[in-house]
Amino acid sequence: MSHNLDMSLYNYVDVPNSNLICCICRTPFTDPVTTRACAHTFCKDCILRAIEHSAQCPVDRSPLGPGNLAAANPIVRSLVDELVVECVHRAEGCMFTCQRQLLPAHLLDSCTYREVPCPQGKCEETMLFKDSILHVHKEDLEVDSVKIQDAPVAPATDEQTPSHRPASPSSTSTDESHENNSSPHIEVASSSISSSAIHETLDPRVATLTEQNILLRYRVDTLESLLHSFKHELGAVKRALGPWFRVGEGLEAGFASSRDVGRISTELPVGAQPASASTSTSTAGVVSVEGALPPPLEYQPPYAYAYPFPYSNTAPPMPPADSLAPYFPAELEDGAHPLRRQVRTHRASSSMEFMGPHLQPYDPHNPFSPPPHAPLVAPLNLGTTLEGTLHGLRESVVGLAASVDSMGRRHEIALTNETTRMAEEVGGLRAGLHGLRMQIHAIMMDRNAQLTGRDGMGDNMNGQWMPLAGVQPATRPFYPQQPSITKL
Amino acid sequence: MASISVRRLSKELTEIKSEGCPVGITLVKADDFSTWWFTIEVMGESLYQGEKYTLQFRFDSSYPISSPAVQFVVTDGHTSPIHPHVYSNGHICASILGNEWSPVLSVVAVCVTLQSMLASCKKKERPADNDRYVRSAPENPKKTRFHYDGKALSPIPHQYWI
């Protein structure tokens, strides 16, 4: 697109579609750009000049700045680039027509009317290409070409190269000016080349090569843009992974060692076996169905990074239970790490539910009993791979679950104790209450007896308190006469 | 830079020569790429029925990015129409010749706009400040800072511009 000014002077063989005409220069677009807001297309130079003068869209006067311009739709670009134009040397005689985008190559390499310097590099003269074929210096000629006179006369007297005749008159007629001005350019009689023959052989090949070149350029452009988009995606992936984006020592090492997971995981503490059964398949933090052990590789594709597998490269295989201690250092819990949430799928969360049934055998069988206080949770082990970090995380979760469970038990025990004690107390209170009731009863009986003793009524043999008709006990002094047998 | 105006004007000229002008507009002369003359006539029923006026266009090297200098010719027997936005020296107060110029517009488009400006006129009268403006107007109407407000385009000549 460096020939903008020239491009505006192109003659188009057919009348171009009016949609492809820039409204500013009234010629087909050169390097078209489209406005982002109002979707109007102009030549890049035209609209930039217009914006310099007045920052609004020429079509609808909406505000417009250089930043609001984007490259036009590739289809538009192709449409204008493929418009057929005449060679700029049409006036001189070149009848070549081609797609607009191919014209620069034609002018550079194949137009016979283009100016070239002396092919031998001996003189400073420039001439049209078609004449440069015949441009020779006197000293390069062979002996028998002495016969040949100056160019205008030479063909007529030349008997050795009849093939020159058709070509030379035309070339000499246009070459006169060249040959008259400088040292005589003598046609090489014995040379077997002729300008027309050269054109015939070279032109198609050059044209083909030019076309291929253009195609290759397009392919390179496409590939470059693809590469760019890949880079962009890769950058996004890199950002998403954060500290876990590390190029591994070898893809094979990472994948191959994953086969060892099943084996290595059997070294886990015995008590953790049921848990490890699921661990072995959670190479990517995924818990499989209990009892099923699909090949670990199955879970590689979603996390197809080149990681050194933790078990093989960075961390030692899971040793006996005591070394779980490193997972519980005295540090703060790394709670809501956003990355953790990102990479943790629903399957990881379901691991919690799955862990429930596993915990039953976990606690009593595991020689490593959780400490009486709540275990502290280790921070994320960022030094290892994603799987390693997730595994460490899972271990912390396991430990937390165990401690929660034990806390539950303690609560139960305490509750039971409390309940028992309370029951006992209640029983005691009840008994005391009963005793008091009996006492009162006995007292009332005694009083009753006193009153009935005066009135001649016996007390109820059941010991029940019976109100006496007509008796007004409040008016009489009441004194217990003898201790009651029911007094406690 | 000069070439973009030349290229664009040659395109416009080719178009005029091949497709002709709209009715009522005729090309008088376009010998170079700096000054063109047109005549415009308002067709149909209007205050200017039957009257023909001559417009002069002057282009600078950055046409069409910059607007052309357009005015009615008032020399050699030509007169300017009596219109609230046309001064007696031929200067025209029109927004498309000033801040509302766009490279999309063309010479023919300007002619058509002025034609409709005349056609829509309700009363033949000179602008209110015609005499004052004409006394001190610059030769090139583009040097005048016309002030366009919503209702009436009332020009404020350059020397009143602070």
C-alpha cells in the first residue's frame, strides 16, 4: 500500500462497483478503513486527511477520531485489490492488465516497458527492459560481428540471424534515441537470443511466479494472524493458570509418570486406603466413582500441560502417616484463593461428599489420630504442579474432615454426660419434691386428725386430706401433737 | 497535496461531462482546476422563477477536504439574488459552505443545495446587516466567520470576531 498516489491514477478496465468507491477521492478504495461507530468506509489517507481538518465523519458528521477507525472488512479489501487495472505503461504500449494488487509486481519484474539500468552494469544508462535484452557493449561482441553496423542498419545486412528481423525493427525504432545518444549498441549477430523469444519464455514464468508469490504472501499473512491469535489465547491461558503455568521438563515424563500414580498411591498409609483409592484417580483433582479405577491418563486431556508430575519429580511418594505433618504446619489457612476456586470443578467439590463415607474407617484405623485441637491447614503448595497443589489441598480437607468428625464425637460424649447428670439431678429433685409432698401430707393429716379428734371424725384411712364440712381450721391453733410416721 | 484536488475535480468534471448536471444547473466554464462557473435557475413555482444566477467556485489544493469558496458573480452585468442569506456582493451564508462542509459533498451537490435554498425562500429581502457587511467584507467569503444559529443564518463578519 505504498503506492497510494499512484493507485489513484490507475485505470480500471471495468467500471468498478459504486460501493467500492471512496466518497472522498471518488476512486476505488486504497487501504480501506471503516469507522467503528457508523460503519462508513474510506481510503485510509483520505479519511485521515479529512479528520485532520474536521474530526467528524464526512458522511453523517458523527464525531470521529483516528482511534475510531478500523481496517475495513477483508472482503472489501479483497474486492478492491482484485479489480482489474491496466498497466501504467499503457500509453507506451504495454497492454498488460491484471488485478490491482498484482500490478506492483508486474511493474517491478515483468513489465517490458519498465526502466532498468544497464544489465551489464557497465554504464549508467537506463532503458526500457525490452531493449535492455539487446543492450550490449562493443567490447563484448564476437569477432564476426564486426560485420554488423550500427543498429538501424544492422538488421538489414545481417544474414546470420534471420530471427532477429521481426524483433529488431520494432526494437530499433523505439531504441533510436538510446542508440543515438550513446556508444553504439550493436546487436549481437551471433547471439541466439531475440527479444521476442525472451519475452515468450520469461513472461509466463514470471507471471506464474508472481502469482505464487502473492499467494504465498497471503498465506504468510494468514498464518501470522493465526499465530497472533494463538499467542493471545496462550497469554490468556497463562494468566488463568497463574503460578501453575510452568513448562515441564518433558511432556512424556509428565504423562508417562502418571501411570505410576496407581502404584505409588498404594504406598499411602493403610488407613487411608479407601481414601487413596479415590486419590489415585484424582490426578486432576477429580474423584472417580468409588471402586472404579480408570486409567489415570484418562484425566490428562483436560489438563494437558507439560507438568512434571509431582509424584515422580518434585515430591516423594506418600510415606507413612507421620509425614502428613508437613501438610499441617503452623500457618494460616489460605482460604479463598480465587485460583483455587477457578480450577476446582464441581467434581472437586463432590469429593467432599464422597469423602464422607470414607471417613468412617479412616479415623479408627489410622494410626495418625488428629490432634485434640483443630488442625491448622497448610497453605497452597505452589511449588509443585497443579495436581500436587490440589492433592495437598485435598489432604488438608481430609484432615479437617477428620477433626470435624472427632469434634462431633466429643460433643456427643459431652452431651451424653450432661444428659445423664441432668437426669440424675432431675431424679433427685423429683424425689425431694415427693418427700416434701409427703411431709405436707403428713402434717395436714395430723392437723386433720386433731380437728377430727375434737369433732369425732376419723381421718381417712387412705391418708388423703379430706376437707371437713363446717370446720374452720384457720381459727384454731394448730400444733402437731406427735411425729408422723410419714415424716421423712 | 495539490494532486488530490486535481484528481477529485477531474473525476467530478468527467462525471458532469458524461452524466450532465441536474436540471436547472449548467456548467459555464471549467478550464482549470481552480475556478469553475455554474449557472443555477430555480425550477417550478418560486420567487425566483425565470431568474438565472451565476455561481463561482474556487478550489484550493486541499479540496475536497476543505470547502470551496462559493459566491454569486456580481460583475459584468450579473446580479446576485435577493435572499436573506445572500449579500449584495454575492457572498452566501450557508452552513454547508462553512462548518458543515463534508468531503462527501461535491460541486453539483452545493449547486443543488443553493438551488433549494433559493426555492424555499419566503420573502425576497437582503440580509439585515447587508450594507455593513458589504462595506468591509473580505474578498474571499471563506475568510468570513459566518455565524449560523438555529433559525436564521445571521452572518457575523470577520472583523467582529474576537
